Amino acid sequence: FGEVDFSLNANFLATKDKVVYQGGQAGVPAYQSTIGLGAGSGLYYVSDGLYQSKQEIEAGPKSTLSNQIMPGDIRYKDINNDNIIDANDRIRFNLGTPNYFGFGTAVKYRIFDLNAQFQGTVGQKTNIRGIIDTGPSAFNQESLKRWTPATAATAIYL
């Protein structure tokens, strides 16, 4: 284009991984094993909604996670059906393996140039605990949307 130079660029990186062997798996329930899942998978409790009342808490499985369960607290699934919520009720879950991408452009005219680069990832789930459960020292507006007895009908985060 005469004295104007123009360029575009792009890149994409697709990744996939799977654990095929890891020592220390003997005796681990299949739902907690790392074999067959992506590297970096974690153990998570599965939510079964929120406790709505004291009666529901008393009728449910006993928890070793907290001795002060109240309405509005997360009700976890009893995965191994022993009527106790403990570390044996966590399941292995993989948040996914991200794919990375980037693209950009550059325009140059004599001694002036303008560059723009964009990048991102796709294909991975996000653990929102750091966004929602921030604690009193870093309270944010998202925390106001959580379930409480007063917001039971309008809460976004259960």
C-alpha cells in the first residue's frame, strides 16, 4: 500500500493430556482415581443444593466438614452412602484442558506504527470460589448475590 505496511498474525495451541499411571492409587475408590483424567484434576464435593431449614439439616447426613451447619449452607451429596459427609464423598473432577489462541495486527506508516495483540483461552471450566467466597477482608459485589434466608427467592448463587 505504498508507504503503509499492514500485517496480521494468529496462533492457536490445542492441548490434551491424560493420566495413564500414578502411584498410590491402590485402595482409592474409582470415583477418586486420577487414572484416565487430565493432569491437575482435583477432588471436589458435589453440591446437592442448599439447606433451607434446621429440620432438613437434622434429617440429612452428618458432616465432618463443619459442626455449625446452618440454613443457607451447601448440602453435599453423600457419594458413598454411609450417611456421613467426609473426605470419602469427594469426587475426582477435571476442570478441562485449555486451548490457547492469539491474534493481532500491525500498521506502519513511515516512522509511526500501531500494534494490537489479543490472546485468550477456551475449553476450561473456572472454579468460582475465589470470586464468590472472598471473605470479609476482600468482600466483593458478587458476594451480595449469594443465598441467605432474606434473599432465598432472588439469590443468583445457591
